[in-house]
Amino acid sequence: MKKLLAIAALLSAPALAQANLVVNGSFEDYTSVTPGHWDVFYGAGYGWTTGANGVEIRNAIAGTAAEGVRFAELDAYGNSWISQTIHTNPFQSLELSFFYAPRAGVSEDSNGIRVYWNNQSVGSIKLSGINSSDWGEHFYDLKADANGFGVLKFAAIGTSDSFGGSLDNITVTAVPEPGSASMLLAGLGILAAVVRRRRA
């Protein structure tokens, strides 16, 4: 019986939790940024490539993280961007989720960000931080190309004034194909039948 339960857990795991394909999506790998501090990082590293103005990583300063202790702002000394190439299966359906917060006390004109997938805009967010700077989770549907790749990019689109919206807890997960769900249900059905037969 224990072996059957273990098999059932293995079969159901892919449907219950998909692995995050984003490297350092919560920016926790920037370990040099300690509580009460911030720093700007340039070029490629820690999973991300940045624009010329870099990416500002904060730790419990001008806000707190949505997940973990560190988070990013794309308007460090001026508008910038971050990008990362995602590797998966050809034409794989994907779900992007991330947390965004407008900077406290800053109008929506400075807080805008735009999301790109393979250089195509998939959406933008621009909220005011005058009355609220709460984190909100956002979702987008994506699809990998014929080679199983996709370039995810976030860019600041507000006023370039060193005050901008924040990002945290970025995930890209594979969406199970309908056939996979059917196979899972069929497998669980077989296991249930075996358990009933053993009890009889």
C-alpha cells in the first residue's frame, strides 16, 4: 500500500507544482545587499542581464520585499531594463507571474513598467504610489518558440527620474498539456482499482 501511495504522489506532483524556470526571480542571490541598504548592478550576472542604467536591488529600504528580503527597481539612476532567456520545450505554454508595487509617494507617471516576451510587449502596469504602495500579483500567458526558448524582459517606461515601480517574486512555469492531465487521471484511476482489488 505504501508503494502505491508513493507512486500516486509521483504521478500527481507535476500537476500540483511546476518548477520555476526563472533564475533568481526573487533577487535573493544579490547577497551583498544587506538590510537597510541598496545597490545598483550592471551587465550580466545573478541570472539577469541589465540595461545601461543597471538594476537597483533593495533590502528593507524604500519598501520591503514581497517575497524574501530583496527586490528590484528598474529606475535606478534612470530608466533601465532586465532580461533573462527562459529554456523549456518547443512551443511550450507558459504562465508568467510576478509581484509589482508602485514606489511609495510617487505618482503613476514615474512608476510604469512594461513586460516583453521575445521583444513583443505583452502588457504594462502603471500605478500611483501616492495613497498605496502595496504589492499586487500579475499574470500573463506566454509560449516558447520552436526551439523552446523565450526572452523575458521588464523595462521601466515611466519618467526617468530615479524613482520607479518595484518587482519581486518573478516566476515562469510550464502549463501542463491537456493530455498530461488525462494521463494523470487515468494513472490515479488504475491505482485506485488496484487498491480496491487488494482490499477485496
